[in-house]
Amino acid sequence: MVWRRIGATVLGVIVAALIVQCAELIVHFMYPPPPGYNMRNMDDVKKFVATLPTLAMVVVLIGWLIGTLAGAFVAAKIGRSRVPAYIVGLFLFLGGVANATMIPQPMWFSGASFVVYIGGAIAGAMLARPAVPSPPG
């Protein structure tokens, strides 16, 4: 059972990360980075994010919400428990904290992202409705 939950957590994180990457790619298509942009250079990343309009930030938040919901759902369903879903949510939340500390962003965006990670993990876990063993007797 432990290995099932570990695998479910890993798969949930992978699913969430793939969806988040897709959302961020959509923003890059909507608002392409300037010529010479190097995504491995944190100064370039900070400058690019500072130029993004509110719509781009909302698209990213929606992607993060869908990714968190899907990752938590998959983890809870496969792990047959809500615990893997909450662990997925924790990993995503910690990533969001790291993101908010490394890349300057509007306060409303940081606050909304934390709500997305916590609420998305809880909702995804609840939507999966993992089997709860009935009490003996």
C-alpha cells in the first residue's frame, strides 16, 4: 500500500507539472519573450515576468489550478487515499513559495497562487473520492 501511495504521489506531481508547463507555454505563445531572452538567466526571467499583462497572469493561475486539481485527483484515485493528493499539493505549494521568492510578482498573484494550490489539492482529493474501508462489524 505504501508503494502504491508513493507511486501515486509521483504520478500526481508529474501530471500537475505537465499541465502547468502547458499553461506557461500558452502564455509564451500569447506574449512571446523578447529576442535574446534566456530562460536560464534569472534576470531575463524577472524582466519578462514584469512585462506580462494581467491576462497572462490569470492564464498561468488557471493552468496552475487545473494542474493542481488533476495532479491531486490522480494521486488520490491511484493511491486510494487523500494523503497522496495532499502531498502533491504540498510539493506544488512549496514550488509556488520558491517561485514567489525568486521572481518578483504582484502580491495578488502570489496570494491567489497559494489559494490555488491549497484549494486545488483539497478539491482534487475530494473529487477522487478515494475508497474508504468500511468499519469492521
